[in-house]
Amino acid sequence: GIQVEQSPPDLILQEGANSTLRCNFSDSVNNLQWFHQNPWGQLINLFYIPSGTKQNGRLSATTVATERYSLLYISSSQTTDSGVYFCAREETSGSRLTFGEGTQLTVNP
Amino acid sequence: EAGVTQFPSHSVIEKGQTVTLRCDPISGHDNLYWYRRVMGKEIKFLLHFVKESKQDESGMPNNRFLAERTGGTYSTLKVQPAELEDSGVYFCASSQDTGMLTDTQYFGPGTRLTVL
């Protein structure tokens, strides 16, 4: 089956630091999404990014589909950025998402 | 526009009891998905509805789980009887069916199920 691997599994930062989270996938991308699961368990859509680069405030994401990876950049991290970051890819249009195991991010004040 | 809503937000039940989770997708979204995150592991797909039809139910763990989407609007996921290993967070998601390109799947806030 399709594999989605995320790294690092855990990351601890001081407030204000920058970070890069990586997502590797084993097959071509039809759809790739990044999510943030906050401490209350809610899953928040961050980016829908099958290819190219997008930015939203302090967050940006880049997917290089030909090399089968995506990166999520967090700049000037804040304590509210803490939580688990998931990437997920869609196998075919409109089908299930396959999630990675997530990166647990802790931002300390 | 209202997002995906789920009810209840939390449920605590004893082993052997029955629980029914509800999901209301974004209005107009034909695709509805159920996922769950168990024991801090990755989020796993359960099943996919297109309108009222089950498009893919290959992720359903066993016959204790029953999902319905009568009328193609809201969906319910029933667990009967619940077991300890069913504890986790159950997410619902919905997306449009444009017929051409994939659309983002929008997730609800989840239902945290605890089976004691």
C-alpha cells in the first residue's frame, strides 16, 4: 500500500524558533494535505498542496511531487503552534486520505 | 458557511454498550468520510460515502461498526457492542465532488470515545 512517512516524530522548540517538518510518500500525489491537531483534539486544515508552494502567515508548505516529498515550514513559532502535525495524501480523486504518523511539536515559552 | 459538525464531542461508555456518533457534513458536499485515531497512532480511514451510497468501506475494522447515511445528508456511526480497543477520536470529513479535480477534505472536530 501507499506509505506516508513523517519526520521528525517529535520536535521541541523554544518560542520564536523556526522549524521544518517533512513528509515523504511512496507514490505519486493526487492530493496532499497538511493538518494540525491542536491540544483539544481538533483537526485543522492547514494546506491543500499537491504541488508547488503556498504560504499562510507564519506557515508555508512546499510539495515536490516528482521527488515525492512535502515540507511544512513554521517560522517564529508560538506556544499555540504546539500539537501534532499530520500530512495525508489521497490515493485517487475523491478517495480516502492516507495519513502519516504525525510530528508531535512542543513549543516552550 | 457552517463547517463539519459532530455530536457528541465526548462519550464515555462501558464495554458492551452501544454508542452512536453523528456527523453533519458541509452543506452540498456529496463525499463523507469517517476516520479514527486510536491510542495515539496515525489517523486511519474507516469508510467513504458518496451521497447515500457506501463507496469504500474497506477500513471498517469489524462488524461491530455500522455506518449509515440515509438521504445523503448526515451520517451516523454505531458501535455495538463497544470494546476497550474502540477508544479513540472519531473524525468525520466531507468534500465536494467537482467531477474533475480533487477537493479538500474538511474535518469535523471529532468525537472522543472512551470505553471503560
